[in-house]
Amino acid sequence: MSDDVARILAAAAHGRFPPPDGSTTVVPPPNDRDSGVLAFTAHSVVFTDADPAWVRAELAAADSDPLAASMNPGFLLALMRHTGRRMNTVDLLTVATALPGDPELPLREIEDPEHPRVARALKYRDDVRVWAADGGVVVLGRGVAGRWEAAIEVDEEVRHRGTGRALALAARHLTPGDVVWAQQSPGNARSVRVFQAAGYRPVASEALLTAG
């Protein structure tokens, strides 16, 4: 295992990105759970236990612009088949700096490990904590390479009232780290807008591969 992904993410969180030279960096995964692809501006990072030579050959064979090859469906399918893993979607990866003090939004922590939101989060993250607010929940946990990640859910009946933004902002106060990460499906424009309104900055696209 390797700390390469953690170092790349930590640098990107503070505005230091891989060189936009059109190349692909292939590194070992940070642990047995986490594998996937990060696509920054004109530079991709593939973290996998697959042979780097195999990865580069598949990228070269992808039927796409070379700058987009790492997120090409054909390449991702080949990577899944080769590693025996699967994925849900390609996400927009965003990051925000931590904020001091307590959240303005009143929250109550959910400590029941059988709670559906807690149980689901534990499949993908460690050290999971979940807080409920009137109309939604915010989840924090350690995801890829140990980074602190946030996720939120907003009840349908309170949408368009600023609850989502308040929950995403609360995560910036609750995170133990100096930054907090969040993923949004690019097609979920509502979620993208919510996190950016709460100060989360786009960093990369991300395809995470999970063990089958």
C-alpha cells in the first residue's frame, strides 16, 4: 500500500495540482478498499494494484481524446473487469477548508449503528458520524486515503429553503481535519449548486472502484 494518493489529494486541496501535461500517474492503492481514477486538469491519477504497463496500454487503446481517456467508459469497464471491482458513477470531487466554531444549524448526533444512513456510510468510510437536523442529515467519515468526506441528505418537503447549504456548511465546522471533501454527481445540478454555495471548490472528477 502507498501514501501517494493521500499526498496528491492533500496538495490539490491547497491548490497544488499535478502538472497539466496530458500524462497519467499510476500509483498503488492506499488500502485494500480504495481504488479508482482521479482526473485533474490535463492529468490523471489511477490508483490500483493492476500492472502500470497494463493500465497505460488500455489508456492508449481507449477510443477517446487522450486527455479524457482515464474517464472513458471503455477504459473504466476494462479496469473493472481486470481488477474484479465495480463502480457506481463518475463524481465531481470538491473540497472546502474547515471552519472554526460550532455550526449555526442545530444538530443532534445519531449514534445508532443500525440506522440506515449510518450503516450505508460504513460501507465506504471509516470513523463515521451522522448528525440529524430538522429536514436532513449530514454524514462525516474517512474515505479515500483517509480523507474526511461529507455527505448530506435533505427531505423533499423542505427543499429550496437553504437546508442543503446549511448542512454542507455545517460539515465544514464539524470536520476534524483542515479540509473536508465531498462528491457530487455532475448531473445532480441541485447538489453541485448546494456544495459550491457552501464554499466547496471543484478539484477533479473521480471514479471509485469498490470490491465486488
